[in-house]
Amino acid sequence: MISLRAKNLKPSPTLALAAKAKELIAQGHDVISLSVGEPDWDTLECAKQAGRKAIDDGFSKYTPSNGIPELRKAIAAQTNADLKTDYTPDEVTVTAGGKFVIFAALQCAIDPGDEVIIPAPYWVSYPVMVELAGGTPVTAVCDETVNFKLTPEILQKHITPKTKMLILNSPSNPTGLMYSKEELAALAQVLRDHPRILILSDDIYNRLVFGGELAPHILQVAPELKPRVLVMNGASKTYAMTGWRVGWALGPQVWIKAMTNYQSQSVSQAASMSQKATLAAIEHGAPELKKAMTELSARKDRAVSLLSQVSGIQVANPDGAFYIWPDIRKLLGKSYKGKKLATSSDFSVALLEAQNVAVVPGVEFGLDGFVRLSFALKEPRMVEAMERIKKFVADLD
Ligand SMILES: Cc1ncc(COP(=O)(O)O)c(C=O)c1O
């Protein structure tokens, strides 16, 4: 009955794992999920108020497909202040969540046969979305020797005459690591020699940065790339608005216009009240965000410290987002209840069974031997989860 496209479609592994954890919870198990990619704190108060007001004011009908003008204006102003760019509101499109921004961006830029370079470890949805656009995902593995970040040499090695796009994500899901200005400048140097390559900059975690306010950006160090860069962001992570579904992009008019047309024939628009809530968050959310980040930063320090006490696990200190990317390779080859843990998937399944702690295996992000933990959960639960991981590791043979 279903199409080939649907048959080939893999469900999001992170959501699948979260679903399994929820199932165990429903059965009465005390599961701690470190697998979900969303803030544990509530949507910013200023956004909630604006959303409620929009509903009360009857602002609940269709809006323009590319978003309400005042929101596009605020997004352009915020981005221009961040990146020292000169985007106009016409170079902005708003849609139903960051995920659909990326989906539409790929649908509108990729033809069958085009290659898209994706540095691994990567966000799980990129390769699938490239395939859905008819393109070929080209995985550029960036292991611990390069601190999980794309280098000019690795980039160069993966460029072919078919390369159409590079996806960058900083701070990264899953590692929480962030590119420095120098690292971005070195990548820009390579990209300058390949004018046909588009760059999709996924900035969804750019304000969730520890010890700073904003992640460095390729447009800050190479403004001349602007005609081929798509800046993508959204309200989900920054303003704890994952369920409100608002994302946006800024970029070349022709690409932005195509994306708006694409969404006008599919999801239509982001929910009208969600757009109003996002506008309030952008304009008034900074103090609440700062407070949330101070708490998140302290929790990150605690999580890293607890995890680094577990023998056999190595932890890099994340720069942003709410993920840790521990190296579990020393534990692979050990056994749990007589079953050998050969991969990060075996490790994750056994950890969930043994200690009711859900993590995401690194293999889902294109690099085995690691797992992704989210520390966006209340501190006592996070501490308890780390203790359970310690116990699990101690029990391995
Ligand atoms: C790297 C990255 N990009 C984009 C998104 C999309 O987020 P949303 O669709 O909630 O805006 C996510 C969400 O998990 C993400 O981790």
C-alpha cells in the first residue's frame, strides 16, 4: 500500500528510544531518560503570556506563509545584531519548527544525485532528510582525533563535483562541542575555492552556550559567503518552546522564496499564537534565558564531574547545548549478564534493562563507541542517573 519513499523511511531513533523508555515508565519502572533533546525548564513566561494573549485576542487564524511581518522583522534584527549581517525581513521565512526549516531547505536546494556533506557525529535527521530530497548524504567522519569537528582537510577530502551543500551545526547535537572562529575561518578558506557549495548553518543551539552568550558563526568570519549560506534557527531550544513549533531561516531571496512556496503547499505556516509567543521571547526573553543558562551550566559541571568519576568512561566538557558525548570504547567488549557489549547500542539497551536509564547510542549519530546523554533534567534525577550508570559499569564483567 505504501510508497517506496515511506518504506525506506526510518523512524527517528531518538524518538523511538524515548518511546521505549515511556513504555517502561507506563509499566511502573522508575526510568530516568537522558535521551530527550529538549530543555527541562518551562517555556519562558513572556512567551506564554504572549501566546495566551494571542488566543484571547482572537489571533488564531491563518497568517502569511512566511510568518507575520513583525516576527520576521524581529528575527532579522536579532540575527543582524548577532552576525553583523544586513538581512531584510523579506530574506526571512518562518515555519512550523526548525526541523521543517531544514526539510524544506533541502527539498528546495537538492536535486537527485546532489551530494550533501554531513560531518559525523551528526543530528540523526540530516541524512534521512537529504535522502528524502533525493540527494546523497556524504558522511565526513570527525572522530576524537579532531575533537569531533570538521577540519579543512576532512572537508576537502569529501568534496566532489557533485557536492551541493555542507551542513554545519554548532554547538553540536550530539557532542555539545562548538566551532571556534578560527576553526570556522579555516573551513571558509576551503569553501571559498568551491563557489557552488551551499552552506546550511544549523544554529538551533547558538544561544545555549556556557560561559558566553552566543556561538561563533561562519558569517562572522567569512561574510562574503552570505549569498550561499542559509542561517537556520528556531524557538524550540532557546526559549524552551519545543511544542510550539516555530523555526526560521534567513538566506538568499531565491532560496527563501522557494521554501515559503514549499511550505505554503504543505504545512502552510507556523501556528499564529506560537508566532506571537516567539516574538515576545525574542524581544523580552533574554533575562529569563540567562537565568536558565546559569542553572544549566552548573548542572553541566556536576554531570561532567560525576561521569568522569566512572572508570572506563571518558568525558569531554561540552561548550553548549545540553548534551554530553562520553567515550565508552573501553567498556565495549565487556559483558552484562553473560551478554557481550559489542556496540554502543548493546551498551544502551543493557543500561536501560539493568538500571532503567535511557541514553542514545552513538551509532545513531554516525559514530560508534560513544553515547549521547542529555543533562536537561532536574538535578537530583540527573545525579541519580549518573549513580546508576556508575553501578551499571561496576557490574560489567
Ligand atoms: C541539531 C538540531 N537541529 C534542528 C532541530 C530541530 O528542532 P525543532 O524542530 O524543534 O525546531 C533539532 C532538534 O532536536 C536539533 O537537535
